[in-house]
Amino acid sequence: MRIDVLNKSLVAKNDKAAAENRALFQQRGIAVVNIMGGAGSGKTTLLECTIPQLARDTRVAVLEGDLATTRDAERIAALNVPVVQLLTEGGCHLTAALVQQGVQRLPTSELDLILIENVGNPICPVNFDLGERARLAVLSVAEGDDKPAKYPYLFTVADLVVISKHDLLDVSGFDFDAAAADIHALDSGKRIISTSSRDAASTQPVADWFRSLCQRCSDTLPPHQAGM
Ligand SMILES: Nc1nc2c(ncn2[C@@H]2O[C@H](COP(=O)(O)OP(=O)(O)OP(=O)(O)O)[C@@H](O)[C@H]2O)c(=O)[nH]1
Ligand SMILES: [Mg+2]
């Protein structure tokens, strides 16, 4: 008797839309970053800190993923960049199909970079390729230094890890070296950047990383593998 595995077929369907997205992004020369991390880890704040630094030389737009409300999109719209709010209506991650719909509302012929803020969740988004070029994981010190070991897949798939809210390091008791060691146990070469919204200079390396992806837009990269 044949047994259908629903989850696998969902991922396969998503992969088809992700491949279409990736082809479109490559054709238009747009770098796309999938930003993932737990609820409240500081994803939107990181966008608020970095987008103004990109304004002088990079044409950026944002897709905001949430379960409900347009609150994050309103924060991004205040920066005067194109933004579309994607509502999953209960879903704990964005899908490539929803991203496809969002991209249709963006002026893609006028963009260098699309930053996608995924739903606040350190688990579900990891399995769903959106067609992105790169993945950014955000972990705040307020979440605890044990999270890289407990939620390893987020950190495995990420091309860059941001540890945010550095200004709260002392009060949170976060052991930075222990967290970094757990991340490097997964991948010894993984780059980690420590940021604080209270220190504008700390987010500059993240803005520079976004910009560096744009300079390589015409490269052909294979789809990310979750390694799970
Ligand atoms: N002290 C401090 N607070 C921060 C920092 N970054 C973000 N916050 C605060 O943390 C809270 C959550 O930040 P957001 O940027 O909304 O987090 P998010 O990851 O986008 O949240 P979701 O979209 O709900 O998943 C807000 O109150 C921010 O002001 C930081 O570097 N330092
Ligand atoms: Mg947010």
C-alpha cells in the first residue's frame, strides 16, 4: 500500500515556486535575503537600522511576513522604501508562493535587493526555500545563549548570524562565547555579527553584507539545502 507523506509533498510544491522565484531574481539581477529568527529577536529593528545605510547606493524593497497586522510593514514604509505585508493567517512560515505574490507588487525592474522578513519563528521557516540568494539568522541575547544548540537548523542554513540586543548582554546573562562556540560547532566558518539598535555603527557590517550580495547578483548559486 502506498503511503503519501504530506509534509514532503508540501515542501516539493514549495520548491517548484522557489525555483521560479530564483529564476526571476537572477534574470532581474536582484539579490534576495531571507531573514529568519524568533519572535521579537529584532528582525524589523535590524532592517530599520540598515536600510537607511543602503539608501545612497542600493535600491531596496522589503517583504514583511507575519501572521496578522501590517505593523512591521508600517515601520518599513516610514523609511520610504517599497514594502508589501505578507500575511500567513496562522502559518508559522512564509512560502515561496506567497513571496511570488508579494514580488508581483514590487517594482522589480528598479530593485537591487529584496529583504524578506520571515514570520517570527526559529523552526518552521528553515524548511521552506523562498528562492533567496542568502539567509540571515537573528538571535537576540534576550532569548538565551542555549538557542543555537537547541535550534541548530536555523544556524546551519544561515549564511550570516546576527546576535542582536548586545546592549542587554549584561542584564540578560547571555554567554556570547558559549553561543558562538555552539554556532561554530555546527559550522566553524560561520560569520557572526553582534549588533545593538542603540549603537548605529554595530549594524554597519550587516548593511555592508547586504550590499556585497548585490555586487554578486549575476552569479548562479545552487538552492540552499537545509541539511536536515
Ligand atoms: N535594547 C534593545 N532592544 C531592541 C534591539 N533590537 C530590537 N529591540 C526591541 O525588541 C523588540 C522586538 O524588536 P522587533 O525588531 O520588532 O523584533 P522582530 O524580530 O521583528 O519581531 P517579530 O516580527 O514579531 O518576529 C522591540 O521592542 C525592539 O525595540 C536592540 O538592539 N536593543
Ligand atoms: Mg518584525
